[in-house]
Amino acid sequence: QVQLVESGGGLVQAGGSLRLSCAASGSIFGIFDMGWYRQAPGKQRELVAAITSGGSTNYRDSVKGRFTISRDNAKKSVYLQMNSLQPEDTAVYYCNAKVGSLPPKYYWGQGTQVTVSS
């Protein structure tokens, strides 16, 4: 099993910054793909950023240049640095781990609220 625990959410004014952290633990040991998703009220959960086991990153267009995903394999953690936050970024942010294949298994954190005031 993999357990994911997010932290770092909160209330910030537009233009501010937050850094989300996700710590992984469990009975499996390895490096796997991870990502950050978010879900705003009335909207589908969407991928914000992803980082592969090899360190390749991908971002949705609306956050490119503002958000940075990174990982620390020694700490089994993934981070999302969010700069120039906008009210449209308000959502619950979830850490995700993709483990294995054919099919992969997905693990989710409990979510952390990010609220950006205008």
C-alpha cells in the first residue's frame, strides 16, 4: 500500500505563493509517477502537474510558468510550488501516485484546500 499525506494549503491573496507537500509512505518502496490534481466546486478533478519517476514534468497550460512540481526521492515526497496565485486556482488539491501498470494503481491523498482571495 501507499499512503499520501498533503500539507501546505491555506488562504492566500491573489499574487501570493504557496508550496504544497506530499509525503508518501507504505509497504512498497520505489519511485513512481506522481502528480497534483485539483477540484474546484462544480468542476471535474483535473491534472495540474505531473512528474514521472525519471523526473520529466508536465503542466496544464493555465499554470505553466507559475507552478513548479518537484520531487525528493530520498524523502519520498513531491512538492508543488505555486506562485502568482489567482482566484481561479482555488480548489482542493490532491496528491496522486501512479504505481505499476497493466493496469496501474492510483493512490490519493486526502486533499488540502487552497483558497486564493481577490
